Amino acid sequence: MDCLQNYIGLKQCSETEPESGYYLNDLPGISTELAHRIADQEQLNFAGVWNSVQKRAARKFGQLVQRFINHRQNWKEILYQTPGYKIVTPLVFTPESSVSATVELPEGKYVEGYLKSVLAYSQTTVSGVTLTIADHFGNTLHTVPAIELKAGLNRVKVGYAVASEESGLSFTVTMTAPEAEPETDPVLLQLAPINLNTTTTSEDCNTCSGTVQKNGLLIPEVDIKCSINRYICENVNLFAYSLWYLHGAELLAEKLTSPRTTYFSTSNLEYTRNLQQEFYAEFETSAMQALKAIDLQGLCIECKEDKPGQLSYGSLLA
């Protein structure tokens, strides 16, 4: 997740001061030279090691947070998915310079619409088509250029997430034909309608109003979901201290598993293991305190009837 990238700094590797204010090198037993000396052939140097540590720490922290929430309450990850579709027959093609479809999102702090792809049934092959995603206010969020539509059904992959509240609770997907060469006829999209098979409103949640249009020349394939990444990024400053120790523990894991045979990778391994466990323990304690301090309410949370039992760090990452 982007908000954790370089959130913890590594001296001589971070170009600017990290937002958290924490440098990994300030932990006992951690140095930039250690990161450099344990780098393997793929990682090359301390920057490569640091990149591996950050990615692994982010994945591990995301899993821990989701398991913690699911132990106490139910985190409803998927609120809605686009159902199946069918091509309207007989085929009737409509010439347009551009076509659009709008996705309405339910209100929720951690809700996002993840546009996986769009469907379009074209009469002819058209090169140089552009796909644009804009929020409710008309601001362009994402563009997919140089699309080639083939004759027949096209599924254009997108893979872009739109935050519900930041987008104004909706976003529009527009497919635009390429501009014609000077003194030539305009290029038009020749598209036939596609219908979704069922209603597009989620039945899993009474307050969820997320919808995708049920028919048209352009059909967005969307997951309306609750993003654990947005939950973490919204509260990242509460996790700064625990993330500091998690990154330290993961760097020590690099040393313990490094294929390089050097003084730095093979010396004091017992000390390294003990220090790693201390870092994990400090991470556990501080992460639990931060998570318990966050009040979880809203569309993404469903209360459990059973009272949760005790939860330990080991069970979270098992």
C-alpha cells in the first residue's frame, strides 16, 4: 500500500525525512551497512534489501489488521460484484464518438469501487481508443490509452480503485474514439448494447446503494468493496511506532535468511534471533494498543454476536 512506502526511513537511503519521523537505523543492532552486506544477487545493495523489507512488512501488517478486526467484528470486504452479462440480440450497432457509464458508490469511509474491466461489443476493429475515469466533479482520475477494440466482445482490463467519499460517491467511465486524420471522416465507435443478468444493487447490506447501470454500450465490471488498505492509511500515524519495530524485525529476518556468506550475515545469529523476537514483541504490544483505540463503525463493519476471546500476536500471523 502506497502510504507505507518509505513511511519508515532508512538513513542514507531515504531522500527526505519520513512522515513517521522514525528511522530504522535508530533501532539497536540495525545499520545501513547491515542492509548492504546481506543483499543477495537480485537485491544488489541496501536499497534493494530495504525495498524487500517494506513490501513484506506492508503485507504482513495488512494481514494482521484484517485478522484483528475479523476476530472482534466482521469486516465486510465485498459489498457488490458485477453479475454476468448477455449480448442483446439481434445486434444493433450505434455509432458514437464516445460512450460513458456511471458507477454510483455507497457512502463509507473505507469504501471504494474497484474497476476491474469494461465490456464493449464492437462491430469493427478500432485502434487508438482511450478509456478515461473521472470522479463526480469531472476530475480525471485515470486514463488507459492506446486500446485496440476487436470485432466482437471486448473486455478491456483496467485495475483501478476509486475511493467513495473522495470521488463524490460516483465515477464515470468514458470510452473515446481516436481523433481522425486531417481531411478524413471522423472515427466512430460502433457498439452494440450489453445487458447485465440481474439487479445490480447489493443485497448484503441494507444501506448499500452502490449501483452499476444494467445495460448500455459500455458495461463496467466493478467490485464495490471495503478496503483494509484505506483503513490502515487513514490511521497510519497511530501505527508509526509499531511499524518501526516491524520493519526492524523484517530486516533481521533478511539477515537470518540471507544466502550471502559474509561476516554480517553469519555473525551473532543467536543475538539476531533474540533481537528479532524482542522487536516482534514490541510490535505486537504497540499494534494491539493502537488497534483497540480505533472505533470501528459504518458500512464495512458488522458486529459479532459472540463476545471475542483473547487474541495473541502469534495467532494473528499464523
